[in-house]
Amino acid sequence: MARRENTQSRRGRERALRPGHVLVVCGGQRTEPDYFKGLARARGARLKVKSKVDSPENLVRYAAAVFTPDEYEGVWCVVDADEFDIDTARVAAARAEVGLAVSEPCFELWLLLHFADHRAHIANGKAACALLAKHVPGYAKKLDYPVFDAGVETAVERAEALGEGNPATGVWRLVKAVLKPEFKP
């Protein structure tokens, strides 16, 4: 009788991520994970996406705790500035060697940059959603990634040009890093 290989262990090996995969920990439950999962499917970006609603500093700690160098090449946190102390998150991220992609005021700015070169101050997340809804009718925190795919490179260019303050987003560094592995943040 032929010996059968344990299918559990074989499945486990198939799920192991190849070198070069990046762990992305999002501070939002729907929008950010949907975007990065869509990016991975559409562009072949090597991502594992997790979400956890918490402060940016706690999110960085969580990302550092779940990151394992034998599984992932790097780890990033995607957070909104909101009313958080981003400086403490930046210090924690630098200490833990976690990439930090902050959007001010929120991730919807990153999405808006796929359609418009927006450089004016945005009061809050609600205002950012209203601006985005002008380009994506019916937008309500539910993301259909293919709507954004054609504008990824344009969004990277626009975000790079923004600089610090409001509006600003560091998501371009993460996107550029996972789409062009030779780029280092």
C-alpha cells in the first residue's frame, strides 16, 4: 500500500509566503484592506493584508509583534492622522523598523489623488469622502478597487508632490515599494 503524504502539512507549505511579500497592517477595517487586496490581485503586488482598529502607535506595536522576517520581507502600517499623535507612532515605527504610511486627514485623500490633483486643505474625513464622491458616485467607505486601478501611478506622482501637512499621504511610498521591489522607503 502506498504511503500518503499528510495533506495538512502540504497545504501549510503551499500557504507559506515567498520571500518578498510585505505585511500591510491597516488602521481601517474596510477601505484600506479592500484597496490593498485589490492592488495585490490586479497588479501582482506581493501583500498580506491585516486590519486592526487602534491608535497609530498601538498599530505599529501590533505590526511589529506579528511581523516575522522568515515570512515577510517587510511590514508597513497604513494609518489616518485624524486626532492621533502621529509623532509617537513615527518614533515607534522607526524603532521597530516598521514602514508608516500616514494620510492626513485620512486614506480617502489617497483615493482622491487617483482622480484629482487636490492640494487644498481638507477639514476632516467626512469632507474627504464628499470630495471623493464627486469622482466615485455613491462612495461610502465601500471600495471597488478596479475603479481606482488606472490611476495608481498618477496618485503616486500627485502624492509625492504634496509634501507635509494637510493634505498629505505617505501611501505612495508603500505602493511604489510593493510595485517596484527595488525601491526602498
